[in-house]
Amino acid sequence: MTQAVFRRIARAGVLVACLSVAWFRAQAQQTEPVTEPVRLAMIEGLSGPFANAGEAVFRNLHWAIERVNQRGGVRMPGGARKLELVRMDSKGNADEALSMLRSAVDQRIGFVLQGNSSAVASAIIDALNKHNERDPARRALFLNYSAVEPALTNERCSFWHFRFDAHADMRLAALMDVLKDDAALRKVYLIGQDYSFGQYVVKQARSLIQARRPDVEIVGEELHPMARVKDFLPYASKIRASGAQAVVTGNWGNDLTLLVKAVRDLGVPVKFYTFYGNALGVPAALGEAGVGSVLAVAEWHANVAGEPSRSLVSAFRKRYPDPRDDYLHARMQSMIEMVVQAMERARSVDPVAVAHALEGARLDAAALGGVHEGLMRADDHQFQQPLVVMQMDRVGSPGVVFDVEGSGYGFRTLRRYDAGQMAMAHTCRMVRPQ
């Protein structure tokens, strides 16, 4: 055999060896398990009159999930898994929300997120109770970030539902604690959206005012159609005619913004005690008239003292630099962090395992740089957390570093309440899966 033949055989052997290695590598890549993302379905009104509120929630959740994914995702025994947020537009009504819920469970999405409307939240709880019993192979967990009707963690509590916001009684207790100390106050007007939550706030505010300040006269009590009123001047006229010095409302979204605009346009000098007056256009709508006159209650706000808050707000604004997108909530960030921590403790993304891991869980403060803290109470799945009552003021005033939505106005802390001060008894009788 000649030397040339030997060289040809050698080259052929090398080629076969290289092809074999490439083939085996390709086969190995095809047989390696693909790590699927953990999907979370956000069912929210993303069109219609409250679309701005829905989009604000989306930005919060999207940013929280981005930050989890940037650090590698959820640590699981089989490898880290990313989170994926699936947008589902409920158009702000319960029937459409239930249709989106069916779509989510059909896609085997195990985690459903919603909050803008207690009526919708109640419908989701009922539907999941039935679905999870009927179809245990496709169970799902409901994570609630802002539906605050107290019944949802009391007589209507569910193993499948976790609330990460303070409920209406907790928020009202903080607001009324401030209101009772307003010695000059003599007349109050109550107004709310005509659905379960709005009705509850008006009823409970009346009860608390009568108990804590029996000398204060309730000069008006009004419920208006939700998301259908375009002109609030008739309501503002009633407030002016009543002689009210303060308005108490649970209104949110455009129903709050349009109300305060109408009151401003009539020049009615009233103080607003609100749940949600610190965002979504309210400060800009009131302008200078709102200084010292708008109070809101939440788990946190941008001007809570300390470097952790400043860092969190600055990072959010870097991600969403448009002032119209300025709507950051610690509870939504906390919710995602706590769910991730529960998955990692459970070493599973099974909804039942995650639910058990969430019960009694404390928020790891390091997850948000020390911005927030709290405990998920196991008995009723109501998150126990601090609350802050804040008051609108000009940027640059003591305690007001950040404004809201580029308005030039922000909020300063009036009072802070520890989680223990806000804790309330419950009537939940939790039924857990067998």
C-alpha cells in the first residue's frame, strides 16, 4: 500500500470521527430536558375605562419578574427556571375575567394574578374553588395584589387565594385614626363606587366615624355607577352644597381622578381621605389645591425615609422613565418575591406545594433591600404588613424628595403603623385540600 493511500485513509478516519462527535453532541442536545418557564397569568382590565390602572399593575409585575429573571430565575432541583408573565385582558368585568381564567387553566398555568376589583376577585375565588376540586391535575393558585373587600379573607376565604394587600378594614382603621384627631372637622361626605367594595367602604366609614367621632356630622352619602360617570360636577355640587369639610372615598382609577378634578373645578375647599389618592393622575389633577388636602393610605410610598426606598424608586424610574408610568407598589414587588421564595422552599412549582410554603411565610426583607416586611398569616391567607398614612405636599418640602408622575407634588408620611397594630381578627374557616 502506498504512502498516499495511507494518508487518504487517515484523513477519512479523522472525518468520520469528527462527524461522529458532532452527531452525538446533536443527539445529546435533543434529549436534554428543556427548562420551561414558570408562567403566571395576569387577568386584569387592560382596555376600557380602567386600562391605565391595569397597565400600571402590569409594569409593576413585569419589573418584579424581570429582576427575578436577571438573577437567574427560580432555583429548582432540576435547574433554575425563569418566570413568564402572560397578559390576559378581562376588560374590567367578571364574565370576561372568568373566560380568561378558563383559558389560563386550559394552558396549565398554575398561578393567576388579579386585584383591580373585589367583585372580579370574588368571582375568581368561586370559580377556582370549583375547578380545583373538579380537576386536581390542573389546579391553580390565585395571588391577589389589591382586591381589598374584607370578606375575601374572612367568610369567603379560600385555600387557593392569598391576599398581599391590606384589606379595607385595615386601611380604613389607619385613615380614621388620623381623621379622629382633626379637631376642626365637623362635617364629612361619603362617596363610593356602586359595587361591593365601594358599598363596603361607605358603610364601614360611617360606622367608624360614628364610633370615633360622634360629634362629626355625615352630611352626605353617595354611591355612583362604576366606570360610567364622565362628568362628576353634579356630585361635586352636592359636596359643596352639603358644607362638607372632608370627603372619604375608596374610589380608584378614573373614578377618583374625575371626582377630584370636579371638586377642584368648583373650588370646593375639602380634605380628601382616600385609599388611592397618591397616583394615577390625582396629584396632577388637584395641583396646588391638593397640598395638605389629600391623604392616602398604603403599605409604602416613595418618600418613606431611607436609602432602600430611594434606591428602589430610582431603579424603577430608570426602567420606566416616562413620568406617566410612575406607579410603584412595594406589595406587588413583595408578592413576586414571596412566591419565588415559596417555590424555592417547596422545591416545586406545584400550586398546592407553593400554597403550603406561603402559609406563615415571612418576606425576606433582603429581597427588596429592606424596603418592606410582612407575614402571610396561615389561618386566613391575609398578608400582615405595616401601613402608612401620607399627605400630599410640594416636592422639596420636608420629607418630600420624589414627586408623583412628574406633577411637582409628592407625599410625606403622616403616620406609620406596624403590622401588629394593623392586625385584625378574622372569621375564616379554611378548608384545605385532602
